[in-house]
Amino acid sequence: MMALALLLGGCKGETETETKPDPGPEPAFPEDYAASYVEVRDCRQSGDHDLNIIRILADPAALGPYRDRNAPFPEGAVVLKEEFEFDDVTCEGPIKQWTVMVRLADGAATDQLDWRWQRVTPTREVAAEDEARCSACHSGCTPAAGGYEWTCAVP
């Protein structure tokens, strides 16, 4: 009888709900980003990002500031880096991962240069957020170094 009670004690009743694991944060860019984001840097080798081949796109809010460099990025603007395998020099193969930066309000995250950073897998799982290496690298992207508001390269 005791064994039966133990077995039944582990079963969930109809009124209990199972807790689902936290799915984690959502990617900071839409799945259909290619329909509205614009290429701002073409396919090329990156000296950073583990030497992956990269292509950079900007959402509509980031496009003008990225290209013209005469206005600040508005809060919520997104700069997205598609990353490809080292030998995919045409950026036509499958995406290896994305890295993304989202502009925050001034003063929101000064340790992150007022950007939110994500690394996203090909299955759209956020692998990392606000890694110190992102802001550490981008902190050198000043106007004197050819950067603009912590973006690292002149288009």
C-alpha cells in the first residue's frame, strides 16, 4: 500500500500545471529581417568575430545614422551582423550565427555603451547577451578610429 501511495504521489493532478522551462530571451531582430533590413557593409572577412565572413545590415531606424553619420541612432535601432563560415567568401551559404546590437536610451547601460548585444544561433536561440567582449571591442570604435556611435567601420 505504501508503494502505491508513493507512486501516485508523484503524479500531477488535473488542477496542477507543469512548469515549462524558461525559453530565454527572444532575438532582438525579426525572423523576416531580410524583408526590411538593408545591407550597409557587403560580404567580407572580419578581423573580429572569430574571423568569420560577415555582412552587416541595418533596420530602417539605423539605416540613416549608419550611412550618413550625421544623427544619433534612435532608441531601438538595430545593426545586425550575419556571420558565415571562414571559407564562404560570397555569403551565400548558411548563416553560422548573428550578432546584433540594439540602441538603448542614453545612460541606460553605460557599461555596454548604451547598446544591447546579442549572439544568436542559426536556430534563433540567444546564445549570449551583453558579453563583455562586445562592448570592450566596440569601445575603440570612436570617430577618430573611423567608428560612429560605437559602430566599428566606415561603410
